[in-house]
Amino acid sequence: MHYTIVSGTKEYILVTVGDRLEDVDDITSLSPTFSVYDPNDIQKQTDVVAQVDTDNKLIAKCLVDTTVGGNWPSNIYRLYLKLVANPEVPVLGPVPFKVESI
């Protein structure tokens, strides 16, 4: 697990998108959004627009807000990144991360 976030904060999780066909070099036009699920498969954030990194256009910057619905308890959460590449709509993940209460 790569990321640990403190409950009650808003922090970016960076998701690098790989392209096996090597024909995508910018995910901006793919309308990246993300959703976050808790360990009980309850959505904590749904279809939030992800920013695209200005230096590397294959990195989605997902701003995880651990205050949505009250401060999130310590646990492991999962982030899924969705892209729209008609006719495909791939969902990438899970990207697990830890939330810790202090």
C-alpha cells in the first residue's frame, strides 16, 4: 500500500495510467473520474472529477476528501479510476490506501 491519509484531510492520490497500445499520451479527453469505497463496499465518494497532471498527462490526480459524511474511521479504502474511451469505459483499480485517525 502506497498512500496513508489522515482522517479529516483532503489529499491527492496519484494514479498513473498505462497504455498497452501506446496510442494515448493524454487522458484529459477521457474524462477521468474516480470513486472511493470503504471496506464494507459503501461508496464514500462517487464519480468525482480527477485532475490531470500538467507535466505527465497520464497521471490522474484524485482529491480524496476524508471529511465526506463525517471524518472517515481508520481502515483500508479502495479507489477506482474511470475513463471514457468510447465505446469502452474502463475502470482501473483498485488502488488501496489507508486512512488513519489521529
